[in-house]
Amino acid sequence: MAPYTLPDLPYDYSALEPAISGQILELHHGKHHAAYVAGANSTSEQIAQARETGQFGTLVGLEKTLAFNLSGHVLHSIFWNNLSPDGGDLPDGELAAAIDEHFGSFDAFKGQLTAATVSVQGSGWGVLAWEPLAGRLIVEQVYDHHGNVGMGTTPLLVFDAWEHAYYLQYRNVRPDYVTHLWDIVNWADVRQRFATARS
Ligand code: MN
């Protein structure tokens, strides 16, 4: 029994236009995200076989492959729900207050998350995360799907900076893609993740 399944999108493939084209969304969800789900399942299976046979010679590579695919599945599952055709606006309530407290202002936070996303070298993500040790919001710049992350942080708002997320529409101009992402942020979803992470 496969432990991971591809979730349905909460909207149609064309629903996020013009920010994200339907062609990109269909490929991104139906091919890329699906491949991470398949990879997490097949790698879990291979790890189980290694355990059953006691043949752990390939374990180092399998653990890396699991971390990559599982983290890809987790981040994309959050990403789809972080976006909405009715998104945009600004956060409110306790989330807005926490952003002001931990970043100085919404504009300062927006500048940092934009810069973290735009300046990823190669493939990665810009992430707003809850850091439970200090009890504060931080921005993380994630490499691939699983590198450069403080252990124990909870992603709340994630921006995919992989070329597959924008290249067909924005070509090499990643900053324009990130500018349009802000127009479709589902703050209600981010607010709910924030409340859950803190409790
Ligand atoms: Mn992606």
C-alpha cells in the first residue's frame, strides 16, 4: 500500500491565470508533483526491502532520494493551497501582527521573501516558516526541496522557484513570476497554518 498520494488541486488548472498559465499548472501538478509522490513511494518500498533483507549497502542514497521526493511532495501540497484565484490582498489579525513584530513591517517581510525566492541559486523555494524554539516567524531559502532548512521549522507560505514553475510563461525573468505570485496568495490558508503551527 503506497503511503503517499497526489492530492487534487483545490481549483481548475486555468484558475490562477494570468499569474500562472493553465499549461504550467497542469504540467506542474500532473507531472512534476506526481513524480515526487511516485518517487517517495518507490523509495519507501526500496528502503523496506533493504530492511527485510538486511542489505543496507544502498541506504545512504535511498535516504537522500526519500528526503528529496518526500519534501517535494510536502512543499507542493502546501503550495497549491497557499494560492487561490481569490487571493492577494494582505494578511490580517494575529498573522499580520506577527509579521509586523518579527519583520518590522509587511513590506519588509515581502521584500525579504521576494529576495529569498528570486535569488535561489539553481532550484529551490522561498519559505515563510514558524520557528518554534524562539517562537518567531522566519524566512528560509530552501535548496532543491530539502536543503538549507532549520530543523523543526514549519512552512506556512512557500514560493516555488524551480524553473518548471514559471519558465514556459516568464522564461528567464523569475522576478516577474514572483511579483505575480503575491497577487494570488491565499492568506486565509496561511493564517490557518500559522494558528496550527503555534498551538
Ligand atoms: Mn515545483
